[in-house]
Amino acid sequence: MRKFTLVLTLLVSGCISTAGQLESQSEHRATVQSTENYQAVYKRMLTQAKECLDLGGTFAASNKVEGQLYSELGQGEISYYLDNVVDMYFAVVKVKRDGDGANVNITTGSQPGWANEKLLKQLKAWANGENNCSS
């Protein structure tokens, strides 16, 4: 039982459990400028993330994609995380109005470097207008 508790403690302690922690701790980030309206970019990115990343799970843990649009502030936020005893955040996307276009800030983390970069590439593709899960 002690080994299980130790392993669980080590796994949980290494996780990024809030969107704020991910944004402040991860080095995997990108910014995309778009000429599209921020609401259109936000909607496309949320739709693609829900379709491609929110794959459900088991009774113990599941992948979640959640988004919130703040029209009065001219921005939206999308979070992708593993919902478990302690949440583990994989990506945070902030889409902000920038004149008639949008500024998209993307941060990924909580995974091996290659997986963070793959997810970052996929999120950038959606910010740039792609509509598929294989980016």
C-alpha cells in the first residue's frame, strides 16, 4: 500500500492542476494573429477541440474541453484537461479581440515535450482556419 501511495503522490505532485499554473510554468506556447473576428476563431477552436480532444474516459478519469466566451471583454478561453481526483491541464487557449481580428495565445503542458509540441501544432492549425482532427 505504501508503494501505491508514494507513486500516486509523485504523479499528482508533478501535474499542473490549474490553467494559471500551466500558463505560468510551461515553455510550450505560441501566438497566432488572425484577420478573422475573435468570436469566429473562438467558436471554431472550441468546436474542433470538443470534437477531437474531448474523447470521454472511464469512471475514474475523462478528458474535458471547456470554453467560456466573455463578449463584454472581447475574449474567450478554452481549457483542455484530464478530469480526475486532481485535474491535469494539457492546454489553455485565450482568444482576444484585436481590432477587427483576433490574437490567439496558446499554452500546452503536463505531457512529454513531443506531445506538447504536437498539441501546440494542432491548436495553431485550428487558430489558422483548419477544421480537422489530423493536423
